[in-house]
Amino acid sequence: MAKVEIYTWRMCPFCIRAKHLLDKKGVKYTEYVIDGDETARSAMVKRGSDGKRSVPQIFINDLHIGGCDAIHDLDSQGKLDALLA
């Protein structure tokens, strides 16, 4: 099973939507809730590949996937399940 990590804000609708997709697929993930924590946000940005400060930011096996749209795009292209295997 893949190691999945997601950086979120509690009330972010995009974060909730991304987590819903992972939940629907039965994926266990580590969630980092970073509401207002600039130190954690800076660490997330450094970890990512595109410098984005927006949430969610999703990593699968330490590979930066991106945000909510990116994970849904991978799913609709049939590529997400292979990454999660």
C-alpha cells in the first residue's frame, strides 16, 4: 500500500473533496492540518515540486501529486489506482 500524505486546512472545501476521494477508495493517509501554521506551510512548499502554497497538497510515496484538481484528474485518467497500489 502506498504512503499517502495530505496537507490541509480544516474547513477547506478542496481539502474535504480530496480526502473524500481517498476515503472512497479506502486509502489510509496521514493528514497534516496546517491552519494558520506558516512554519508547516513553508515545509509543505519546500517539499512540493511547484512552489504552491495552496491546500491541499498531496504526496504519494513522497511524489508530489499536487492539489484537489490534480488528484481527481489522475483518477479520471485511470492513473491514480496504480499510484496507490
